[in-house]
Amino acid sequence: MANPIFANLPTTIFEEMSGLAREIGAINLGQGFPDDPGPQAIRERAADAVLNGYNQYPPMAGLPDLRAAVAAHYARTQGLDFDWASEITITSGATEALAAAFLGLIQPGDEVVVFQPLYDAYLPLIRRAGGVPRLVKLSPPHWRFDRAMLEAAFGSKTRFVVLNNPINPAGAVLPREDLALLAEFCVAHDAIAICDEVWEQVVFDGARHLPLIAFPGMRDRTVKIGSAGKMFGLTGWKVGFLCAGAELTRALSRTHQFLTFTTAPNLQAAVAWGLENSGGWFEAMPRDLQRSRDRLAAGLAAEGFVTLPAQGTYFLNIDLAASGIDEPDRAFALRAVKEAGVASIPVSALYEEDHVTTILRLCLAKNDQTLDEGVRRLAKARELSRRA
């Protein structure tokens, strides 16, 4: 018989909406992947490496050049001091890194504090490891938590907390005071933080990503997860980074070896080169995405839609209720894709319980023509909704 944790799961909202977009021929503003093909020099490095480089098993923990490049990148950009040889593991994407962290660290009965809305891989993996999720509900427009919310979630059995920052789907970058508060609770409860920081390079308006691992008391109780796919807009490459103190890394790397064991060596080599040679990309990429965010927000505003602040990630959210749409987000999203030809993500799908919202997530990492046409089709969907 199949394991019920996975067997009883529905198709993810991302695959559902992308599948409808493919079937109907709709514009896909749902799943988070960019139109831009990514840095050409890095892609050329990968092509050259597969033709002229090594294509057999690389080391389980990752190519030394890439592990060293990851450590150097975080030293330059975030002031972190990882030892590449004992504190960095390369994974087949950030989702595999999350799986290694959950399966390698959580023991049956451990309580795990998780903030929602959330990436839909978290809860099945936590439960498969035997963990018990303790959910904290974040709400628009600012998506922040406070002391009372943490006091209600943390208890005597709390062993872990899962933090996504910058937050998908909210597009929010947590401020220093929130992170300091969470670090205080982790230290007080002797809890390990598993930090999904895949959007760390995609921040706007001069905002700065602050890694939780840099806060007092967190250096040896934090697992930091990064993603080359998000950093370089190469989402199909699936090259992730697991960064943690040496003791945690021993458990993480031994779990990783029985998940994917390793990752394509040509992609690892190309990412290593990219991290060392792409300072200009890390400046231009968020600037260009910020321009796309502003174009999409302005186009939606001109059509009467109200959007929420977006400080980072690939995503901008519409407040449907404030925009005069009297439909839950899932109903409107299905109407928009089926009747107007534009796919989006209803944020209600990213809550654990039956939670109805009126928040619709759009991917802003698209070319101008796609964004403009997406706005036109969303306006059509709103008119259809009003007539229904």
C-alpha cells in the first residue's frame, strides 16, 4: 500500500494551473519561472563542461570548486564565514536540501514551527519524518509575526522552526526586528532553524536580505538553504546549497547521499564559475525584476486592481476584495485561466487548513508583452466575474 502522507495529496496548485495553461494555451503568470533565459556566459560554461569536462560521479558533497565558491559568495554578500570543506553540501535543488534537512534532523514527535502561507513541500516532508507541524498564520498586507504569535506556537516539544525569507508567495522581506525575535525564541527553546532563503538575491527598493544564521546564538543552530536556480534565473538546473555548522552538516550530508547522492557535474562547474564572475548579474537582475514589478503593478492599477507591497521574489499579489471582486481567490483563478486565458496562483492553496483568501499571486518575471497581455486578460476575468 502507498504511504498515505504522499498518496492522499492532491496535485499541487502549481502543476494544476500550469497544466491548465498548457492545455488552454493561456498566459502563465502562475508558476514562478522567468522568461529571461539566464546569463549566457554561465550557460556556455555548462555546455562546454558537458562536452569537454568530467561527466562521471562528482563527490557526494559537491565539487570542491563549487563549495568554495558558495562559501566565498556568502562571505562577500552576507558576511558569513562558512568553511567550504565541512559546512557546505551541494544538493539537487533547494527542495532536495529541504528534504535532507527534514529527514536527516527531525525525529518522531518533534514539533516544528512553520509559517503559512507556505511552500507546499514543507508539510508532507515534515510529516514523513515524524514531525508535528505547529502552524503560524501570516496575513496581508505585511505578513509579519509578533511575540504573541510565537509564544502560541513554541512549546516544550519544539525542536525546529522553518523560515522562508524572502517569503513566497507574499513577496515580503522580513525586517531585522522580526528575525531577532525569532532568534530569541530559537535560543530560548534550543530549537534549530531551517531557513529556506532561495530568494535572497531577489530583493527590491534597496532592501537587504538578512540571514537568520548571522543573528546572536544562531550560527550553530541554523541550516541555511540557497538556490543557484533562483540566483541565476535557471530554475530547471536544480542546484541547491545546504549550509550549516559542521555537526549539523554531518547529518545533512549523510541524508543527502541517500536522496540524490550528487548533482550534474557540468551544472556544478558552471554555477561555481558564475558565483565568482557574476557581480554585474547580481546588480542588474533585481533591478530588472523591480522594473517588471513596477510595470505589472502600474498596469493592474490602471485597470482598477489593488496590489500588495512586493519587496522581493518573483511575485506580486492582487487583493481581489479590495479590487471589487466578490469571489474567493481559487474561484477567480479558475475563471481567469479557463475564461480569460491567464493562469495565476490562489494563495489560499498555500495554507494548510481550509483557509479562504482573496489574494492572487502573479509571477512578475516575464517580458513586457506577457505582463501587459496578462493584465488585459485579468481585467477581462474581472468583468466576467462581475457578470456572473
